[in-house]
Amino acid sequence: MKGLLLKDWYMMKKYCRAYLLIAVVFIAVSLFSNDNMFFVFYPCLLCGMIPINLLGYDERSRWMQYSGTLPYTKTQIVSGKYLIGLLSQITILVATGVAQAAKMLIAHNFELGDFAVLMLLMLIVSTLTSSICLPFVFKLGVEKGRTAYYVMIGFVCGASVLASSILRGQLVSEIQPNLILALVAVAGIGIYILSWYLSIVFFKKREIQ
Amino acid sequence: MNALEIKNLTKSYPGFTLDNLNLTLPSGCIMGLIGENGAGKSTTIKLILDMIHKDSGSIIILGKDNTDSIELTKEDIGVVMDEVGIPECLTVKQVGNVMKNTFRNWDDAEYARLAQKLALPDKKQFKEFSRGMKMKLGIAIALSHKAKLLILDEATSGLDPVVRDEVVEMFSDFTRDENHSILISSHIVSDLEKLCDYVAFLHKGKLLLCEEKDQLLAEYGLIHCTAEEIQNLPAEAIKYKKENPYGIEAMVLRSAVPANFNVSPISIEELFVFMVKEAR
């Protein structure tokens, strides 16, 4: 497993430098923009794409086929991508978190509750892309997987709009904000674990040609 | 112990079936898998490595069923596929670091020695390698983790004749240890002829034969004669014949040919071509 992570680390150093640069610029800009959360969340969203991009490079170099000849289980191959994803997501999360905490402290408006909410939302945003995309990629390959991902996102967005228009003013007013937050956190973690499990199941069934 | 035992192996795709394949590779031997494009050589190798799922049959590698923790068995298998799938940005040194953390028995010194012997560039990225260099890196990896079985799928293709000869020599050295074995598929039948103890002919997913090379060469021969002369040969002696403007060329069973006929030696390539034509 260490070999898989090391290989991905070498690839990240080569192919993901631009991500690091963009993340640094966006984190810096977020320090000076008042209410625009785009600059806070975008680096998180971006780093969620890293495992998928690494899989794209793997597919191009036929590493998927070659890894089938090495002493790795399919579970290890899938888990390697989730772990390298988590590593990059946590790195960006910590960097963004430190920057936002510093900004709040300097502006004398640091509140632990607000900060925790922000961190939690960033965690969900950074893991959501790979949570949804990776099972499709492990089942169908990178190209077809990406297409399936876009279709899935379309359905999720459509369903969200429909649900919010139906439920507006009914349920939301009755639910405590803390409860919503807890539900979102549990759902985010649950989706990530389910995604990891499904990717292993799909990849075990897939024949590597 | 046998290095590899394949029994009744079957795998079907739309338009292709690998049909009831039976092969046994004894330890310390080299077996050449010969077949035209699409004969089922790569399918067989992928089934052995459990990269694709068999429909039926059994595969025993180094005494263990290939569905039973094959990742552990793969520690003892060196594989070179027709395309070496190393990430394009890695250098030889980085590949060594990755493999060191992949194989329990990785031998850094042997890898460095082979990289030097095969003239692999230190600083270049894999994407800058020629096809021949890529194959050489694959071979260096396969030979650097104390494997007991080498599985080589077109591993000598893309190499120039001098390097190919060196590599064939390396494979030959590998089997000096009686616990080491090789299963090799190649289009370059001359390499297999030099190297192999056993040959297996695959044609359209079916095994035409699997025999010791020397026995095959002793068993079969070639006769060049006229149409009248061939009438004097017993029918059971002629396995296949083809006519050309200069007469008839026939693949014959030496034991059934009368003593007055001059039988020339047959090469493995000629034998394969004749057998495929006979099968058609």
C-alpha cells in the first residue's frame, strides 16, 4: 500500500502543482474579501478532484492494468485513492482553516461555533466531489465515470430545488440549526464511507482489460 | 512441484471463447505460448493473474489456487505485459522507490545492476523512453524481487536484436535455478525456439498442442517432393501439405515416413504455421 501512496505522491508533485498555486491564491484572496465564500470553498472543491485526476493519469499510462500484476488487492488500490484524496483534502482544510481563523481573530469576531460550522462545511464540500464521482470512475473508467457524475449531479441539484420548493417554510422553521448541521455532517461522512465501500465493490467486479 | 497448472479453463466474450484450456508448466522450465493475434494468449495470462474472471476451470500457481490471496502469490511472480504501465512522470529511481514499497523481497542492488546493464537512463521520465527502454524497465522490475515465476507477454517486442539476445540470455540464466520457471508469449517465435523447453500452440482460443520442444522437433519433419513422390507416402505420415510451383512441401510424422524419404528438420515457426493451417 505504501508503494501506491508513494506513486500517487510523485504524481501529485508533478501534475497537481497548479492546484496548490490556485489554492494559495484563493486562500490569500479570501483573507481580503468580506462576504464572498466562493474564495473559501473553491480550493476545497478543487482538491476533491485530485483523486479523479490521478485516476485519469493512471488510465492514460495503463497503470490500472499494470497494478493488476503487482501484489495489491483491489481493496488496496481503491483505498489508496481515497487516502491520497483525504490527505490532500485535510491539507487544504487546515490551510484554509488557519487562514480563516487568523482573519476572524484579526477582525476580533472569532467565534468557535461559526468557525466549526465553516470547517464542517468545507470538509463536506471537499469530500463531496470524490464521494459522488469515485464509485462511477471505479465502475466505468474515468471518461464514462465523469459523464455519469455530471448526470448524477444534475439529478441531485434538480431534486434539491424541488425539495426546497416543497418544504420551504414548513420543516425548516421547525428544525434547530444545530440539528441541521449535525445531520449534514453525518450525511457527509456517511456518503463518504458508502462511496468508499461502493468503489471497492465495483472495482472488484470490474475486469481490467 | 509444477509452477503452473491450468485445468479446463474457459472464458467467453462475445465472438471469442478460450475453450477448455489445459496447461502444465513444471518448475525449472520455460514454456512458450505461441498463437496469432487474438488466439487467447493475453487472455490466458490475465486469467492466470486474476485480472479477469474465469467462467470455469482452475489455475494453480506455485501450488496455490489463483483465487486464494493472489496478492501474496504475486510477490513471487514477475510480470512483463506487452505495455508496461508505469506512470509517465516517474524516473527509474522513483520507480525503484515505489517497487521497494510494493514487493517484500525487493532487491535494490539487483535493480540498480539491471538498470545499468540495460542502459536505462537515470534522469529521464518514463514518457520520454522509447518502447524498447520501457520494456527493459519492465524486465528489470520483474527480475528484481526474487520472483520464482516470470510471466512475459510479448516482453521481447520492441527490443533491437542485440538487446533481445541479451534479454533472452537473462531469461535463460533465470531458469538455472530449478525453482524458477517462465511462461512467455511472443510473436517472435525464433526467441521462443531458443529459449523454451515446452511450447503450447493456441489458435482461436483452443490449445492445438502442448509438448516438449525437443520431442516435437524429433517427432515432426519437412519433406520437399513432387506430386508423384508424395503418393508413396502413407496417409498417416502427412500432417499437412501445401503445393507450390516447385513441388510439394509437407509436414510429416517422422516415425511413419519410409526410410527412402529425405526428411529435413522443421522449425517451431513452420510447425506452428502448418498446424494452424491444418486446424482451419
